[in-house]
Amino acid sequence: MSNLVKYLIGFGVVAFIGLVFYNKVYIPKTTYTKISPSKGDLDIEVFGIGNVGAKNIYVINAQTGGKVLSILTDEGQWVKKGDLLVEIDSVDIPQLLQEAKIAVKKAKAELIASQKELESLQAQKNLAQVTYDRYAKLKAQSFASQSEYDKAKADLDAISAQMAVTRAHIASARTEIKRAQKGVEALEVKLSRYKIYAPADGYVIKKAVEVAQSVTPSQPILEIVDPKGVWIRAYIDERISGDIEVGQRASIKLRSQDTKRFKGYVSRIVAQSDAVTGEREVDVSFEKLPIPFYINEQAEVKIATKYLQDVMTIPAKVLIHRDDRVGVWIESDSKAHFLTLKVLGIGVDKAAVEGIDNYTKILVAGENNKVLKEGMRVH
């Protein structure tokens, strides 16, 4: 075989390999999908992830120590304000209360007896006063002896002294009634601490103790959530949270109900951001609370911050940040060029922009495409 033939064969192999590379590698790497902008309306939504929480969660603590006799509710049950929830063994408090009430009755009886005695003494004093006044006149007229006069005066003085003693007994009885009544009230307050009632309508989310278990003062027993205050504590990047306002409508997706969307609204924006994560807490309430609900369940929220009408929209994924500019790669004369745009807002998967028309061809790079560069040839 001559050298010429060898060269021709070698050239053919190289050309074949080059053609295969061009068609199988280069062309696919430089061939990009092209899309065009479109006009329409766009909901600008802010996305956040958080957990189910509540504005008011009541921690029901033991007000005194003792053995739990009964717990009249359980996790996942509804309670009404004033419902009896827990009973703790009050030991001898009821007996002491009964004795204190008896002491009050006894003091009241003694008061009544002393008052009756005072009434009797008052009648005796009135008679003794009349007798004394008569003997005083008779003595002055020398019709009564000194001894008779002295006896009448002594009788009057004795009754007055007895009345003073009785008044002292009455005052003492009144003081004893107050003291005994205070003892009753103190024992009633103490006894009331052995029964725990629901502070509000709510839903029991946690039971921390069981019947027959001993508890200490202030030990948590139950947790009850106010259903009116259930919301999603969502955490949203500060960079996209500036347009969020209280009252804006939102949608909620719970992790346990991935196919459903619940209507909601922004009910609170926490005033302080997290300095570490750069996120802001935004609380989104349900328009209609799903039953059952689970505190701390993961959830997603989308908050509608703006509604733009008749704007140019493009897929949000084609937006590129380049040298402090935001724009898209477009094709012109089979070459790639970066076009800077003004972003009016970004929705779930679309962005509203200015600076482009619906005839522009936007390049969409795939995983196998080459990285786009200014002036690069594209197919």
C-alpha cells in the first residue's frame, strides 16, 4: 500500500472522527432551547417554609403538689372553658375546712348569745336607773336612808360593769368570726388548687403526666392550644420579604396533606429578623382551620404580595445574575448576548420584566450545554 493511500485513509479517519465529534458533541453542546416572552397577568408570590404554631398555647401546671386522682381529658380532645381537667388528692384539706366552718358557726353563736345577754342587761339597767333616780330624789327629801341610796347606786354600777364585759365579749366574738372566716377562705383557696379547670376553649395537644403519678407545684400536666390563634410560623428571606403586609392573602400546604392547599392570610410580621439566617418570621393564619391539626408540623406558605396586569412574563428560571445585573441570554445572528432587564416581580415560576419584547428569543441552557458567553456561537 502506497504512502498516498495511507495518508488518504488517515485523513478520512480523522475527518470521520471530527464529523462525529461535531455532530455528536459540539452541536448538542451549543444547541439551546429557545423560548419567547409572553404577555399576561401575574401574581407575585413570596414563598416560605415553617411550622404549625399558635398565638396562645396554655400550659396547665399543677398549682400544688400531690397525687393525681384523675385526668378528665386526653391529647387530641376538645375542652370548653371551665371544664374540670385534673383532680389532685387534697388529703385532709376537706376535713380541715369542715372544722374551720364549724369554728365560724360557733363564733357566730357566741356572738348572738352575747348580744342577747347585752339586751337583757340593758333592760335591767333601765330598771336600775329608774330605781336609782327615785332613791336619789327621796334621799334629797330625807325620805330614804343612805344605805338604800347606796344599794340602788351599786346595783346600777354593777349592771353597767356587766354590760361593759358583755360588750367586750361581743367584740371578741366578732374578731373570732373574722379570724375563723379567714381560715375558711384560706382553706377554700387551698382546696381549689387541687382541681384544675380549662382556662379557655381549646384543643389538648399534650398530656405530660398520668393518673396516680405524683406531681410537684408548677409541674406541667397538659398543654391546650387556642384554635383561633393557630397559624404557620413561616421564615422568609429578608431579600424577598419587603412587600409583605398584614392582611395579604396566602395559601398553605401542610406536609401531611401534600395535595391540598388551604386559604390563609398574613396575621403578623415579627419585628425582629434572625441575624444569623437573615430570615424574618411571618405568621400566616388559616381562613378555616383544618381538623385535626398538628402543632410543629412542617408547612409551606405562598403569600400574594402583588398582582400585575398585562405585563411581559418569562420563566423565572431563565433569569441570570451577572455583574450586579439581572437579565437573560438571548440569541441574535446565531450568537449569544446578555440582555439586562428590569424585574418587576417574581411569582411562583414566572417573572414580570421590562426591556424585552415577545419577538426576542431567550436561550435556555440544559445540563449538557456549554456555559454561555458573550458572542458565543449557538445553534
